[in-house]
Amino acid sequence: MSFSLPELLEGFVDAGAVEAVSIAGVTSDSRQITTGDAFFALPGSHAHGDAYCAQAVENGAVAIVTDRQPIPDPGVAVIIVSDVRAAYARAAAMTSGAQPRVMVGVTGTSGKTSVASFVRQIWQACGIKGASIGTLGVDTGGKLAAAGSLTTPDSLTLHKSLAVLKSGGYDHVVIEASSHGLDQRRLDGLRFRAVGFTNLSRDHLDYHADMDDYREAKLRLFRNLLADNGSAVVNSDDVEHMPFMFAALDRGVTLLTVGEEGAHIEISSVAPEGFGQRVKGKLVGEPLDFLLPLVGRFQVDNAVMAAALAIESGAKPEDVVLALNALTGARGRLEHVGSQNGADIFVDYAHKPAALEKALEALRPYAKGKLIVLFGCGGDRDQGKRAIMGKIAVDLADKVIITDDNPRTEDASAIRHEIMAAAPGATEIGDRGKAILTAMEELAAGDVLLIAGKGHEDYQIIGDEKIAFSDHAVVKAAIRA
């Protein structure tokens, strides 16, 4: 199947000014070009895609779409558009095949992965064949397929994944919408039936200019990508909820608020029951009562967000409430991975200040002995959060161990030093495996150990190299030994 270039770029350029070239496919990777494709030269953080125009033409590209004139002239049709990323997302959607009928998107600093997983689980419990796409990959319940290293995949990968899901009978998909993915227009080829906002706190300030810029990126999901007849679910308990609520009101879509201050789902009480939580409140004014089998008050927020999104995407409310009693946590999200010497060990993806704070607060009630936290901070990322996280750790935990996360190209010891400066009394053990084993050897009955920062990841990035490493594997091997 082929497409005309004016058809692919409709709305981005004047159709009469575009040569009617027949296009077989699209890509932004010059190495993946095949004969008859259009090459979209995208701006990047380190280089512009127009540097690869010659390679793309050599591999068979018949047109170049970009936001500036390539030098030298590549010798094929060149179309200049003001927003080449958005044009690429639209073209990827058109050329990849049919999409699932119902799309749900969730954005926020924390909770995206859990909410997406919960929505998929609720759909499954309600007899709806659905999938989730995000940090963990493409999850259909029975099978998890990796989708690269991005929370929100690049446009072409995303749309090809959606086409595969559609062909497999999956007509409902929930997608994690990261600030990078939204800012870089990776989701612009989609229209969402329902969208959700979880919370907003400091993150990705190595990419965004400031918190205002970060917030604006998240707001694109509500302002630009939600269908005109769609629904917006907002966690009204988060201090940053107002801009998202007003974005929904400005669009004239259905606005639903959830949380202790929620009008759609109101949480009136949360009480621990073992490693679960009894939640009571109201669902559209009717009594709501369920036992969430997960640790952490924030998981209650994630669960009710997922419930509202599932209802707005076609699930029956009574079936949704039943499903909440059987939710399982996403991998690496405050996950109980084992016990040793009567102490419990949890792995969590918390790699930002607010997430670390929430995780420690969630585990405090379960620590009859000491609450111990082990974490580090990634290199080549927001340096300002390191001291903040160090202070949170010493304020909320009884023992703190500072170790390496993904140092990348930074000096690992310098990263640890920045954290340690705000964490008096903390122990420094650079080798993450050794740090975990040391922490486990010192555990006593009633203690709780939180290993934070990497969650589901099964690697460490040291320099430019990915080295196999899993917090889960280290813990389980130590327990077996």
C-alpha cells in the first residue's frame, strides 16, 4: 500500500505546493529506510536528523520532510514543515495500519505505570480485551513485549505496536504519556477517549527548562490529544491539579475528579489490612468499599484513577469495583520481593524526590523494627534532586545506604558525594550489588528494607555501556544462599 506525499502531510503544508510523490512508508531512522520511503529528519538533543539525509537517499528515500533546508541538497523532494515531529507522528499513524478503537492516556510524574497496569487488569476482569503500553513495554496480560527504553515509544514504534494489537483483537489500549513523549509529539497521531492526571512534582529538569515547561508538556494530553467527546480524570488531591482541571473545562469535555476531594470517586477512609488497604468512599454518590491488596496510600490514588478511566472507556462500574479487590502491582512498584530474618524487602522504581518520600511513608507502618532505604541517583540527569533525595532519606528512614544507580558518563563517586552532603549519618557503598547484600546481612526481625531507584530495570548504565544487573535477582540469590 502506498500513500501520496500531499496526503501524508495534509494540514502541515499546502497540498498544491507538495509534489505528488508516492510513499511506501516513513521513518526517522536513515538506517531503516527502504526504497520508496519518506525520511523525516527530526531535531534531536545532540544532532539534527538532516545530517543523515544523504544516507537516507542512498538507502532509497524518495522524499525528505524536515523543519529546515538540508545542506547539501539531498537530490530528492524536500518539504519544510514547522512542526516536523507532529507531522511524523501523523504520518506514522496513517502508514502503520488500523488502530484500536478505544485509547486511554495517563500522565503525571508518578503512578503512570501502575495506573496503566491497573486499567488493563480491570478491563481483563470485566471481559474487555485490552493492553497497556509504557515503561514496562507492551503488556497484554499473558505476554509482555519490550518496547525499547522509552516510557512513551517513538511514533513509528508506537503505531506499529498499535497495529499489531489491533490485528490481535485488542480494541482497548492504555498508554503512558511521558512529558518527553508529549513534548516531542510522539502521541500526536492519536485521539484519546479518556485521559488521566495523577500528580506533578520535580522531575526531568535536565530536559525541561523549569517546572512550568514540564507542566505545559503534560497539559498537551488534555489540550491537544483528548477527543472532543472524551473524558478527563483528575486527581483533585494533588496540589497541581487545577491547570489540568481547567484544561478539561476549556475543552468542554467530561471532567471527573477522584480522591479525598473527588466528586466522581470520593475516598473517605483508608485503613491497613495486612499487606492491603480497606478503602471506603463513594462512587457517583453510591457507597464504595473494596480491599486493595497492595501497600502504599499512593496506590489507592492510582487504583481509583484507573477505576474511573476503565469506566469511562466502557467497563461497568459494578464490575470495576470487584476488580479493584484483585489488582496486582506493576513490577518494581513497591514490590515485595522477599523476606530474610523476619524482615521484608521491597523494590521500588522511586528515582525522584516525591516518589521516594511516598514510598518511605507507605512502608513506615510496616516497620516494627528499622526502616532502611538503599538508593542512588542517575548520572547525566537532574543534579538538583540529589541533595533533596538525600535529605528525604535521612528524615524518613532509620538507616540510609547511598549507592550507585545508573551513573552513565558521570563520576559515580561525585554523584554519591552530592547525595551524602545532605544525608548525614548515611553509609556509602558504591557497588550496588555489595550494598544490597550488606543491607540484607544486617536485617533483623521486624525491619523493612526499601531498595529504590531501579525498580523493574535489569541493567546498570555505566559510561556508555549497559551491564546486566537486577535488584530482584540480587535479593533472591541472597535469600536462596
